[in-house]
Amino acid sequence: MTSGVSAHLQYDNAPRPHQFVEERRNMDPLFEVHMLNEEGKRNAQDIAIKFEILLLDLEKVCGDPPNREWSVVKTKLEEACFFAKKAMANKPRNQAPSQAASAS
């Protein structure tokens, strides 16, 4: 007899990820991978540097000694940096040529 939880975790008949995408032909843009061109790579690096500078400035004011709130600040900045890079990567001008053509 299987537990109720493990019974729900049986994926034997579920399509494999590559099979699922091939059958759909188009992935939801929320989950697409974006290959960046050189401008996009520079922009991603610039975003990371700006967040690093902000983190270092904030650390001087509120990061010593480290505490729970400081951990939350770092986590939220990491999250914001991720979404800033994602927003940048979604712009066709930052994507490698093969992707920019399909995004238009």
C-alpha cells in the first residue's frame, strides 16, 4: 500500500519535459531561455555591479553585525537583481540574433 503523498508523486505516465515542449511547439515566454548578445551580456554585468554597489553601501549602514533583517535585505536584492536581468533579457535588442528574430 502506498501513502497518499507518494501516490500523487507518480509521474511514470507524464510526458518528459523535452517531449512536452516538442508537442506544444511553443513554450510560454515566462519560461523561455534567452541567449544574450554581447550588449545583453554587458547589460547583465552592469546590473550585477549596480546591485553589488547597493549591497556594499547598505552593508555599511545596516549589515554589521549580521542579523535576520540583513539576511532578508540580501535575499530581496538577489531576487530583484534576478528580475532586473530577466526584464533586460526579454528585450529583443539584448538577445542573440536567432532569438531576436523569433521574438519579433
